[in-house]
Amino acid sequence: MSVTKEEVFRIAGLARLELGDDEAAALVSDLNGILEHMETLGDAALELPEEGGEAHREGGAPLRDGRSDRPDRLLRKPEDFAPEWEDGFFVVPRLPAVEGGEDDVEGRAP
């Protein structure tokens, strides 16, 4: 699949955009490059696992199993690198406007 200059001009016209010949040629080149890249990604070999195994792409990391009921494992615990950590949560400083501090401007919603 590839994109032609005529197709770029047609879509630009539908979007009510004015394109010069140089701009259209650049878009054709960019879009065709993207499509080429997507085709390459689609051709990547995928080994399906046997029952209970993990799927792997050639030379890559294992694919996720699609389960969303458990978090990803971290190399370090969040409390080890969080600036502030309390009761299992990151502690984030409040904005002065939300707290009603001196920076609060009357009439402005937080």
C-alpha cells in the first residue's frame, strides 16, 4: 500500500487545507515511510507459546499475558524513591490556591 500525491491533495481538500507541491511531496514521502514501517512491524515473527509458556518476539522481551488484575513488578519499591510516602500512597504537595493560601486569587476556581 502506498499514498499518492493525488490522494494527499484530495484529503487536504476535504480538510480545507491548502498545500503546495513541495508540501504534498513531503507528506507523500512521510506517509509512505510510516506505511512501510507499519508493514515491517506487521511482518515481525511471533512465536506463540505452548500451554503455560510466554510468547516472545524474535530477539525481544516477553509479551505480556494480557492480564490486568496484577501490577507490573518494579525493580525498586516506590517508597524507596518517592519524595514522600505515607500509608502506601505518594504524598503530593497541595497547590496554594486549593489550600486557600496567600497565592489564592478571589473569584478564580481552583
